Amino acid sequence: MKLRRQNYFDRSSDFNTNRLDEIISLQWGIINSHIHLIASACYPFPSVLRALSEPSFVLPAEGMPLSRYLPGSKAMDIVEVEGEKLALRLFGYPVGYKASLQPHSGTQANQIVYNSVLEPDDTVLCLKPKKGGHISHSVLISRRHKTVNYELTQEGYIDYDNLEEVAVREKPKLIIVGGSSLSREIDFERCFKIARKVNAFLHADISHTATFIAANVHKPVFPYCDFVTFNTVKNLRGPNSGILIYKDKYTKEVHSSIFPTTQGGANETNMLGKFAALLEWCDRDISSYAKSIIYSARLMGDVLMEEGINLTSNGTDCHILLVDLKDSSSSGAELERKMEELGVLINKNLTPNDKRSPLTTSGLRIGTTNLAILNYEDKDLIKLAKWIANIINNQSTEIDTIRELIHKYNVKIGKQD
């Protein structure tokens, strides 16, 4: 039987091309027609978008740099070796640490840590999702490990006395600090002293605060933590992918955990995207950027509180404002849906001791990273905060306010319809 050969680089059918164009156009339409206040993602650098469009995945980079299981990895070896140095450079080259760009996500980076040092039934001390912890710190590991929790103060800070009390009582193998809706700075040195007191590993998930730590506007995470994980999409303007920094004495355990225990080959496209983002920060003022994000959040937070809106910690030390709706007739889900219809993307979020479900919630999480990227003026930050307050307070509000802000700032984002 004669084989019919095809050119697999032929142009796609008009239907396939048109359908793809429709979806891409829809996505850009959403981006360009909304004010993006979702705290867990930000606009990437153009160079990151370029990197993500390249066919890096065509040549799999399985294994560690310079020690691959497959040929053709020269370019990815360079990306990883140089990228690891750039990740350490971001934090001032902490002595005694190594980095990996291989984690597929922030959650995968966390799982790599767990698989490096934990045995079944080991105890992990962490923060509950309802208190601001990430689900990967407790929910995703509770089947294999015992999880116990520490508390927050009424002001939204980690209750270090409670953390120490629980650590001494429960003797955890691993202590995790960090979260997905914490708005206050963390004292890693204090956490280190507690961890050492009970002979526990200390793991910092700084996905939401890596920028502020790198900029030295938050307290340092090094040399206090054994493992540090973060995702570059939150406010480092990289792809939705993870980075792990770890003490070099755990290199063997980490490498084995990365491959083959936790994941297979790396995501080459995302590694190139992370490399692009880290390169950008070599030539940019991360301190001014970080301070601008925090300034925007604090200004908006002050306005919201003046308008009678409750914030869980009465302020913020980062890009996150967590609105407490326990006394409101509206749920987080209802307000999220209403604001999206009017052109503002804010996500529903659990608040401390929330009695509603994660799909309903008694809170809203507001992020100001994208407002800083787009250089929002003070008067417009105030205008936006008052508009949000009016929606929460169920008062009439002008849709023209949002349209004007979108017209003024969203043109800076990129591709337009």
C-alpha cells in the first residue's frame, strides 16, 4: 500500500484559523474592556509574550541542566543555568542557596518541597485557606500528611506567639508561611527562630510578595528559610509558572523530587518566559515598582475605609486589599459578578472565619499591581475606589467612570481589536 505523504506545515483550514482567531480576539476583548484588579495575575512584559510564542517545547528538556535524558537541549541548558543565577540575583545572591526554574507552577514548586523532605504522616504547620493560606499548603497535602494550623491577629498579621505555641505542642516536620490573601508583611526571622526551636524545616511561599522582598520593602526571606517558592505571574510580570529557591545542602533531595517524583520534563516554554522576565528585572527599578504597587493599594484602601468599607486588616503592606462583607447583604460572588458586568474584574475571596462556601464567600480580594503597571494617577485611584465602594454599598454608580478609566489606561496594555 502506497503511503500518502502530507506536508504537516501546511496552512490550517480556514475554519480552524477563524475559530482560533475568534477565541484570541475574545480574550483580548476581555483584557482591553475591563479594569484588571485580580490580585493573582498581572500584565506580562512584551518580551515574556514573545518567549511564550516560541516553540521551545519541540525539544524536550528532561532532567537537569547539562545532564539531560534527551539530546538537543543546548538552548534550554543556557536558559536554566543563566536563569537560576538571575533568580538568585533578584534577591541579592543569597549565600548557600540554589534555584530551579523547572516547577510548572507555584503549587508544583510547593509539592516539590513536600516530596523533598516529608514522609507519610509527617506533621505540617500552616495557615488555613479561610485565614489566607493557599490551598496547596493544607488541602492538597492533608491526605498524606497531618496538617495543623496557626492563627492571625485581629490586624491580619501572623500571630507569632500562637505559631510558636502550636509548633512546640505539635512538633511539625515542616512550617509553611505565606498565603494567597494575606495583606500584611511577614517576619521570617521570627519564623526561623520558631522552626529551629522545634527542629522543623521552614518553607516560605512568597508568590504574592516576592517583588516586595526583592525590592527590600519587605523583611528579608534569606537566610532564614530552607525553601522559598513563588509564581512569577502574581506581580513579577512573568508567566504563570513557578520558581524554587532552596538551600544547596538539599540539592540531591530537590533534584530527585523535581524529576521523577513530582513532575516529568520541564515546561520549556514557561522556562523561557521566566528567563525573559528575570532578564527584564536586571535593567528595571524593582524598588520603585514595588513601592508604587503598595502606594496604590494603601491609597485605595484609605478611600474604601472612608466610604465605610471594612478591610480585614484595616490596611495593607502589599498589593492586596481584602474586603470583609460579613455585615453586607451581598456575597463576594454576587459583587464579583456585578462588577464584571460593569467592566471591573475583582475576585470573590474567603475571609477569616468565613461561614460561606469558597464559591460564595464573604469577601472580595482587590489587587493593585496592574494599576501600578498602567501608571494610574492618584485622582483616578480615588475615583475607582469610590466607585467600588458605591457598588458594595449598593448605591447608584456611573458606568461612565469605568469607561473613562478604561479608555484612558487600557490602551497601554497591548494588542487592540
